[in-house]
Amino acid sequence: MSTTKTKRSFLRKLLGNPLGSIGAVMVLIVVIVAVLAPLLAPHGFAQTNFSVPFQIPFTQGYPLGTDDLGRDIASRLFYGVRASLEVGILAVAMAVIIGTPLGLLSGYWPKADAVIARFTDVALAFPFLIIAVAFAAIAGASLQNAAMALGIAQIPTIVRVVRGETLRIKQMNFVSAAVATDASPLKIMFTHILPNCASAIIVQATVILPTAVIGEAMLSFLGLGIQPPDPSLGIMLSDAQQYIYRAPFAAVFPGLAIVFICLAFNLFGDALRDALDPNARKEAK
């Protein structure tokens, strides 16, 4: 089958899944909002108007209302989505870049596996958010440090996924043929095994990203992530909690944004898994 036919078959499977199509549209909306936040925001995210605190939603000039300082919630929400997506992408990139080579080494070399797999097991024994909080507290509060903390916390997950795929793929005939031709271990890992692990890595990335978004919101809520006056969905929730009865909408909208982002990538990731590996769901059943 040609490359063009393969791509068409993949797109047909991906978009033929109703939930996958919905997830793809939702992901597209998230990306558009994040990229075009400066153009979509009706006001500056830090612009205050003390004459209209707690302005109710759907009023003129403030589509989602204002917070306790009279800042436009819609504008802060757009920039908050942008920050969440930025942190999620950075965290996923870090986890994949570091975790993939470690997973390959662990799955291909038994001696390396004896060390890497044990460290991975120990890391996976701790809750993901506990590891992220610990690293964020040590590194300091900022967007970059939050992304680094979340990325480090997700490395063991990537290592485990790539290790499992490597153990499976290295038993296949084309790998045995490469070994018979005296190909170097590094060439076998990165030329023959890694390309066949790509689909599993991509799918796992779509699972990690919403987890990182939730992690960023939690770190910012605790004061260990993005710092004011820069907007964040977690900061918006933290600011709104003391006014929850007076202005519940100030907490509802950022909460719904987090749910929307996570649902979008989970639906898209599930459809992506089925399109890349049609046997995955059958095996799960």
C-alpha cells in the first residue's frame, strides 16, 4: 500500500469515529483559542476596572463577566488556555525526549533494564502529582519550572510504554534479520524499533497532555506554577474560591475550560489509538 493510500486510510479511520471527530474539532478549538488569544481577548488580561467588580456574564463589554478586580474573565480565560496548552506541550516534549531513549535501552538491553526498570517502578509507586509538586517546590514557581516538573513526573510513564513496545518489537523477524546482518544495537533501536514505537508514543502523548493541564492548574492553584499577574486557569480558580458564593461564575468558567481541554484530548487520543492500532481495542476486550 502506498504512503498516500495509508494516510487516507488513517484519516478515514480517525474521522470515521464519531467521538474522534468531536475530539478533533474540540482540539482544534483549543489550539485556535491558544494561538489567537491576543486577538480574541476583548481586553488586556491584567486590565482592571474597579467600577465593575463581579460584573455578571453576558453583559455589554464583558461576555463572561469580571472578577473581584474588574478584570475581564473571558480575556483571562483565553490566555489561561494558552498557558495550559504551552505547559502541556512542554511537559509532553520533555517526557518523550528523555523517556523514549531510556525505554529503548531498557527494552533492548537486559542489563540496562535491570537498572532503568527498577527506577521506573519506584517512580511509578508515587502519585504523579506528588512528584510534580516536589520538583516544582524545589525549582521555584514559574511556567517553565511547572512544565519541567510535570515533564519529569511523566517520564516513567513514557519509559514503561516504550519499554513494553521494544520488548514486543525486538522479537519480530525484521529485527532478527537486522541482527543477523551485524547491524549495531543503536542502529537497530533507532532505525528499526523506534519507528514502530511511534504510534504508541503519539497516543501516550495525547494521554499525558490533559494530565499535564490538570497538573498545571493544581500547581498554579497552590502557588507553585504560573505567577500573577500572568493568567492561568489554576490562578483563576484560586482567586475565585473566596468569592464562590458571591460570583460562582468566576470559578465555573475556568473549571469548564479545564474539563473541555481534557475531554478534547482524551476523545482525540482514544480515536487516534484505534486508528493507529485497530487491534488495540480488540485486545483490550
